[in-house]
Amino acid sequence: MGETIPIAVPRKGRPLEAVLDRLARRLDVPELADDVTSTLRHEKALTKGTLEPDHPDHSVYHRLTEYSTVDDPTEPEYTLLRDDRAGKPRRIVFDSVTIPLAETGADAAVPDHVADDIAIQLVGREEPFRALRTHEFALGYDSADLVLEEVVELRPDPVGRIEDVNARIDPAESDVRVVTGLGDTVYHTLMATPDIAPSNGDLDRKFLEAYEGPLCIEPRYERLVRAVLGTRTLEGVEFRYPDEGQEEEAAIAETGLGVYLTVTGSTAREHGLLLGEQLFPSETVLLESPPEVSEGTAAVRSLLNGPDLETELAVQQ
């Protein structure tokens, strides 16, 4: 085997599943994707206590040994991550797997003579974007949220689309750029109680421009919300945060207005909240660190950034 291209990926959760789903289709490796996804979903259920283990006498270390194939890099390996749930100090998460392109259904985006000599190695990282920022990887997948939270410039006008992100990254802060989105879109959504929401139903950015008062958000999303809404819109707005252990939608209902990452909005409605404008997609994105790109990396990037992707971005070199 010739060059192995490492790609940083999330260790668990929706973003990792989005990456595996994309690779399953692009490389024709559905069995591998299903194996990792089903294993991690099973472990999540065990960690949350919604599923009882098949063998109660087997510890998490026994299961880790059963799942991992350490003598074959083309089979998935897993590792242990400390979990913050009471009584569940460790959780099994994805660690790595190597995929030789010559053994996959890689399409014509990678020439045969290149595919014969290249393997992709998926490497689990807690925060893949930061691993690219420190030049550990040339390619990686992470949530677009983290890019907004860390390196996107705050300006008076808002960021509304994935396509706008690269133009807002300060080159002095980072040379990492967004290549494309995977379409696993969940939106940061404006929510309000009926007494705060406008009577015409237009709960949107325009409403916020005229609004003065409290806005409930998760503390870690403060910079993201400032970028997404724009600093001009937030003039006269005071951020409020959920109390420790308080459900986000409950805190928004108590405040009257807020921004929250929602899939269906069903929980928000249970708290009497009205759903407003979808402000920004929380989407898994392919990232690139241009200084680290080799010929093989560029070929792999072309493979992963093919014409069937729902969102394509020009990488700013």
C-alpha cells in the first residue's frame, strides 16, 4: 500500500453517522458504515441505560475487546471516552479504520493508478476542526457550528448559509476552509412564547432588529449566535442562559424568546413555544487545511467532493 490519507472525523453521534453515510455511498462500503453505526448506537443505549447488556457480567472493557480488531487496520477499532453521566464513567467511541481505495467502489474522481496506491484512514477526534487548525490533518469532518464558534469574524450583517462561512474566516486566525456540506441539516431556530412573538407570525430576523430585551441561548453558542444574527441585529438584546440542569426549551419559555438547535420542534411546542425563522444550518462539513494537501490528498478530496453533494463550496486557497 502506498500513501495513506488520514481524515479526522467525530468519534460519535450524528456528525459521524453523516460521514459514514456519505462514504458508504461514495465508496460502496455500506457494511462498514452499518457496522460502526450500529455498534455506537448500541453503546449509546447501554450508556444511557435504555438497553440492558446481553451479558451483564461483561464490562465495557470486554465489549471493547469484542468490537475492535487490532491486527487488521481495515476493520474498525474503538476506544473509551469518559462520559459525564452519573455512574457511567466510560463510553465506547470510534477510533479508526483504514479503507484502501482499490478495494472499494471509488468512482472516476480518483484515477485508477492513484486509487491503487491510496488508502483513506478515518481517525476519531473529539474536535476534528481543531486538529486541522494545528496541522495534524489535511482533511477532516466536523460541525459547521465549531467553525462559527471559533474563527468566523463577527460583523454587523449576519451569516445565513454554509456558503458564506469561508469569506468570514480571518486568515490570521486559521487557514482551514470549508469544502462542502453533507446535508445532514439541523437548524438553529428562533423560538418565542405567544405573548412575545409578533401577531403577524413573522418571528424572524426583522423582528429581532426591532426587539429589545432578553434572548435565551446556550452559553457555548454565544459567539455563533452573534455571527449568525449579526451584531447590528443584537443591539439592545441581552443574553440569558439556562440554569444548570434546566432544559433549553423550558428556559426559552421562561425567558420568552430564544434560539435553539431543533430537529422537529416537538419539544418546543410542548413548552408552548412558537417556531420562527431557521437561522443557520448545523451541518457536518468537509474541511481542508490547504498547506497540508498532497497530490493524494487532493485526489481524495475530489472523490469526497463529487457532483452528488447537496452543497458545494469553492475552497479559498
